[in-house]
Amino acid sequence: MYTYDLLEKGCHYLVRDKEGDPITLIKVAVETDHCLFIQRFDDPTLTEWKLKKDNLADIIECLTDEAVKEWEEHYNTEDAYYEEEDDDD
């Protein structure tokens, strides 16, 4: 069992919150003395504060800058399929 305290601000991680949960991509956006502000990419609208002492079942890996760039290119491409078209006609 790990804790959020092991995560570094500005980094992207593949994690499991609980044993058996799906793998989730998160980014640590803000760090305070006792908490981390986490952005989740399984639901881009979901952000949350976590205590540094809160448990994580698994920290699978910290993504490299190159892996994040590749993922962002794919992620942004997928978003284009879901945008509503403007009908100005």
C-alpha cells in the first residue's frame, strides 16, 4: 500500500486507488503542506484534494515527458470526435 505523499507536483501517474480498480491517469497539480490537488483524466471534470497520508493501492508508474506528450496528442485527437459541430447554415 502506498500514499499520495510519494507523488510529485507536476507529474502524471498511472495509479489504482483501490485493489481491483481500473488503472487511472492522474496529475498532481498543487501541493500544500498536508494535501495534494489531483486532476483525474478518466473524468476530466473531476478534480479533488487528497491528504498526503491517504492510501493508494498501487502507483504503477510515473509517465515520462515523452509518454505524456504522446498521450496528450491521442487524448486531444479523441476529443475532436466529441465536439459538437456548428451549423451556421
